[in-house]
Amino acid sequence: MISVFLTLIDNKNHEERLFEKLYLSYRSVMYSVAFAILQDESDAEDAVHDTFLSIAARQMPLLSRIEDEADRQSYILKATRNTALNMLRKGVRQLPADDIYEREQFDASKSPDDGFINYICMKHDYKQVVEAIRRLDKKYSDVLYYHFVLGFTAMEVAKIQDKNVNTIKKQLVRGKKLLLEELGSLNNVYDR
Amino acid sequence: MSMTGREFILALRSVAAEEFTDAIKECEHNPHEFSSEFILRMDTLLRRERRLSWRIINSITSNVAAALLILALLLTNTLVYPSGNAASSDFEGTLEDVCASAQIHDTAHAFIVKQGVASLYKEDRASSFKNVVYVNDENTGFMRECPYMDAEYGECIYNCHSESYLCAEYSEYTGSQNITH
């Protein structure tokens, strides 16, 4: 019981220190990301602040699981970019949360993770894959990144992006499908 | 295979990183000076986070943990010093004298040796009755278990206090006793 108690205290202290470290390390580059999208100093600062609010409210346990500093930076900057984009959308027009692709029904069982990675690794080389990922819409490459690199579940990604878990599941399936399309092998995979 | 699964992960990672390369360069070349309003808001948020940490530490979970810790300590205390807690033992009778030999028949009772008087207690240890002998420790004033006594098979009681054998025969379950001198 004592160890549980001490672990709880230790985790909270660790998260508190990490939060301060994130703020001191990334606030400037977060601002740059936000400003590139919003083109307004005040709005960009708001985006940085909102991102930290969101991180403090919901994302610290997830963030504290990321050990690689580069991944942590990518995570933070993606979060900032998404916040800025949401602000831009709200300011310009109220876009529906999901696009036409997300309303389609997909069968996730057709592209299980292991088979998906094995297939890509078998048929394509590193440069091709990098190029295909670059061509993907950000929302799909983001979901693939969160899922495959950071190891987050659809539920956790939904928490980060403040979206419905089913939307994330569909984005994940759609992202895999689009990546295969970009790699020019979609038909081969789904005809099997 | 043209590439490994690890390289696939690396590809995702590198594309994720390169997206923000320009922003990082921009930030290095033209560092932004944040407005005082932003600094103030972030200071408030950081302070709130610190307070939140302490709120969580002092939250219900923590209080429950602390309560259980206290309970565990009390329970330990009860087991070590049973005379201090009436609920842990029932007084059954007093052996008025010491003796040369003794036999304990009742395994559901224990002898308590205190100030020359052997007292019999029924005690529940870990949900099963067991014979235990306690002596009064003059140094601490607390009752403590006599390590030399095997009451289970009715051997002589060793009085830890006076370093002499206190022996008594106890024949009845509820308290009548035969003392053998």
C-alpha cells in the first residue's frame, strides 16, 4: 500500500516536472508552428496556451510514456498544429469533424497491423515508404504515427485529438488503405 | 524483404519530424518574445498544475491509503501487544499461584503471566485459537509474548520476567483451574 502511495506521488511529481520542461523547451517552436498556420501573433500565443491547457487536462499520462525526446517533440508540435488548425476552422467556417472518407464503412480486419507492416516491408523500400507517407493527408499520417510509433490505442489517440474513438479507428483503417494506395499496391492487397 | 518493420517505424518518425523542420529553423532565427499576457496565463497554468499535483496527493485515494496504513499499524500493534486491546482476547480466569509442574489441556486458551499471577486469556490469532503466553515486560511496561513457552502441548510455562518456571494445571475450558504446587 505504501509503495502504491509513493508511486502515485512520484508519478505526479514526474508529470509536474515534465510539464514545466515541455513549456520551457517547446513554447517557442510551438509558437512558430501555430504562427505559420494562423499568421497572427496573438492567435498563435492562444494556440500555444490552449495546447498546454489540453496537455495539462488530458494528455500528461500519455506524454510521460514517451521516452524519446524527438517523439516527444513531434507529439507536442502535432498537438499545437491541430489546435491551430481547429482555431482556424472555427474562425473561418465550422467544418464537420470528419470528412467524407470517415463516414465510409471499412473493414478493419482486412488490414491487421502485422500483416500490414509485413506486406509493406516485403514489397517496398524505405524511400518509397517515406515518400508515400509524405503524400498522405496529415490526419492519416498522424494517426499512423500515434499508433505505430508511439504505440497508442485508438482510444488514446481519440483522447489526444478530442475525437470519437470510432472516428480514429476509421482514420487508422483509411490511413493504412491510403498508404497502400500511395504505394501502388492497394488492389493486390485487397484482392487477396 | 526490402525493409524491416523497424525501418517502417523510422519512416513514420522521420516524416513526422520533418514536418516541423521549418518551424524549428524559424524559431531559432527569429525567437519570439511572448507577450506579458501569455506569460501571465502560463504562470497561472503552471501554478495550477503544481497545486493540482498536491491536490491529487491529498486526494481521496491518498487519504484511503493513509487510513489503511494507520489501520495496518494499529493491527500490528494489537498483535504485538494484545493486552492493550480488549477485542483481541477474552479474559477467562486467573491462576492464583505458581507451581512446580503444569499441564495445559485447553488449546483454545493462553496463559498470561503478570506480576506473579498467571492469567488465562482466550485469544484469536489469524482466525484460529492458539495458546500464547505473555509476560509483563518491566522495562517497557508492555505485555510481550514469552518466547520460551510452548503452551500447545502443556509444557511448563517459563516466566521470562523472573527467569523461573511458573507452572499451573488448567483443566477447565471456562476458567476453573487446578494449581499444583
